[in-house]
Amino acid sequence: MTEQQFIPPPYSKFVDSGSVTWQSPSNIALVKYWGKKHHQLPENPSISFTLNHCKTITTLTYSKKADPSAFDFEVFLDGEKKDDFKSKIKTFFERVEPYLPFLKHYHFKIETRNTFPHSSGIASSASGMSALALCLMSVENELSAGTSTVETSFFNQKASFLARLGSGSACRSIEGDLVVWGKHQQIEGSSDLYGVKYPYNIHPNFKQYQDTILLVDKGEKQVSSTVGHNLMHNHPFAAKRFEQAHQNLEVLITILESGDIKSFIQLIESEALTLHAMMMTSLPFFILMKPNTLEVINRIWKFRAETNANIGFTLDAGANVHVLYPKAEADQIMDFIKNELVGFCQGGQYICDEIGFGASRVS
């Protein structure tokens, strides 16, 4: 599959107006990608759990306009107009227009809301951009007289491809429960262009896996992910890190099939800490973890050593901690989280989530 294959033939149907709604989840990477090439392509492959409850619901209302010379849209979050979001959406539209040539022919009203608290510190770019990409694919489906339907793999591939051009990790939110993004020699069908559903056996140990997200810091990051990715271009350890990600993903294939939770925990925690190590060793260097992030990590390690519980953590590009554990141990681990970890969350806030199975259209 190449970019050219996502350029549609001339549309066969005239559509004056309409409305479509999709809900799409966030995701949390287990093997991280950090560093981009041109056109939002990853320097290394990644794999993520798709979440279930942390979702963005987006309604796209569209109407034909007379002058197709420019993009024409408005954005609303939780019912409030958000003009400060328009710059990011405009950049997204500019990137995807070659693949969605109808964009300048319609006025769009984009209404979006998140199921997780606003400014909670959970990245909404993955869920938000994937939901918008799916809405746009539904519009194209109408213009193509339904020649490619939501059941086809091409629809999901192109939606993932488009979402990636808005936010890299958004391409991993279209499907679930595990999604790979980035070409890897051991994973059939993997691509830098879009995410693919993990194609191999997954042991029952990793079904219904739980993710309790500790909101350690809800403030805006001092360094954006875009800036952080760009700092990998001249990073002294970049090449070795990209090689490590390939190796870790290969190891994870065996872990996922065997059900070896101890090795799983060791790998995902190493990946999380490596991500932040790359931030701390870039030029300029920066730290996104907070003191309470480290306190939570040390408490998890202590609890695990004392109880042998299968509790582990991963981190996003921020201060929050994703506590991962099998559903069979949820009662014991949730007691620990409430008794010992919630006190390190800003305002005592945390979110209970679990593995989900991707986006869905809302009737």
C-alpha cells in the first residue's frame, strides 16, 4: 500500500448536506514511538493497547457551499466554540486534502466531546483526530455511493492513514485491542502509513487487561510532543533507541503468545523509562515526570516485591501513570491504588479503564 492508493477516483454521487457521528478511543503505547520522519512517519514501530472508556465523540455536520476556494469550518468542544483549535484542524485539512478532495466544497461544523475530564492530562489528540478522520471517511463513503463500506479493511486503513496525518498515535485508535504502527519485519501487514490490528495469538492473560490512569499532573506540558519528537533528529542515542524498539516488539510477540506477565511488566516499564530517558538526554533536555510520578513508581515496585502481584506501569509523554494489571487481580490492586497511590494524584483524580476494541459509528 502506498500513499497514492488513498487518492480516490472521481466521486460518483452528489450530496448536499448531512451529519455523521463517530466515537473513537485513546490508546496507550506499550512499545513507544519517539521520533518522526517527514509526513508524520515513525522512526520506529510501536504497539498499543486500545482503551475502552476514554473516548472522543465527534459529530461532523456538512453542507455544500458555492465557493470551493478555501477550507470553511467551525469547531466546538462541549458545546463551546473553540477558535483556538482551528489552526491545528486547518493544518490537518491541508495534509489530507489530496486524499479527500471534497474538503473545500463543504462547510463543516465539528462538535466534539471527551468522556474523560477536560484538561485531565489524558492526551485527546489520538482519540480526537481518529474520530474526525472516521467522520470524514463516512462523508467520502456517501460521495462514493457506498462503494467502500465501514466493513472493509480499506475504510479502516484509510481512516488510520488520515488520522496519522493529524496526530501520529491517532492511527492506533481505529481498531483494537492491540494495534501496531510502523513497519516491523516480524509483523505481517505492518506499515509506516497506518496502524494494523495485531495479527498473532494473544494469551488469555492479556485479555480484559486493566488500565487505571493516575492523573498526577493535569497542567499543560512544558514541552509539546511535536517538539520532543523533533529533538530526536540529532539525538546522540536515537539510532540505538530505534533499534531497541524493533527488538522489544519482537520480544513482545513471544510474550503475548506465552502469557508471561512478569516479562511483559519488565518490558513495558523499561519502554516507559526509556521514553523519558530520551527526553532527559536530548538537547535541549527536559523532564516531564513530576516528583509524584516517581513516588508512584517506587510504591508500585515496593508493593509488587511484597505481594508478587502482577502490577506494572507505563507512562505517556507526561507525568501521568498508567497502572496496568490483569482483571483477575483487580480487587487487590484497586485496593492498593486507592489506599496508597490516589493521594499522589492531582485533586485525587484517577480514571479506571480497560482494553477496548476500537472506534464505532454512533447512530
